[in-house]
Amino acid sequence: MHDNQPRTSTPDTLPEAITRYLTAHRAHDTASAITAFTREATVIDDGNTYEGTEAIREWLDRSATEFTYTIHLTGAQQTDATRYIATHHLEGNFPGGTIDLRYQFTLRDGLIERLVIEP
């Protein structure tokens, strides 16, 4: 990006690895979701850090079964050449019942190298 300003994206303009992960995550398909990450990827969620695909796989399996929820993509931005933010609205049986979360992706070689999820 030439102007160093965030650029609004739509879900259909997000990179393939991000849409693959989001689609698989929504469907609780851990096997497909994990293919969107580099082998050395890091995920930070709820104050916990998961490094490498095995730790990420365990996190995905746990998050798929811990609570029941719906997830709706409400916005997307490209912040630079390798970074994207996808904002989601979740409703479910977790504490509080609703939350808006920012999924901050960093890509490397077309795959997710880092994902930070926070309000």
C-alpha cells in the first residue's frame, strides 16, 4: 500500500488463506483451518499464546467444543501489504453472551504467520 492508510476490504477481497481459515473456523473444521497457517505460526487469544501448528490445532479443537456461538464478519481492513483485520460479532453461551472481536492477521508466503484475537 502506498499511502500507509488502512484500506477497507470486503470478505470476498480478503486473501485466500484468511477466508479459508474463517470459513473452516465457522464450520468447526480444524483440519481445513490448520492448513491456512505456516508451520511456525503464532496465535494469541484470550491472553494465551499458541505457537506452532500442533498448539494451534489443540486451540482450534478446544474453541470448537468449549462454547456454542454464531460468528458474523462485520468488517475487514488491509493495514499494510501483509496485515489484515477482520472484525467479527459473536453471540453464544460464553460469559457475556455477545462480543465484537478483531482478528488481526499477518501473512507470510500466502499463509497466516500470526493471528491476534482481541476485543
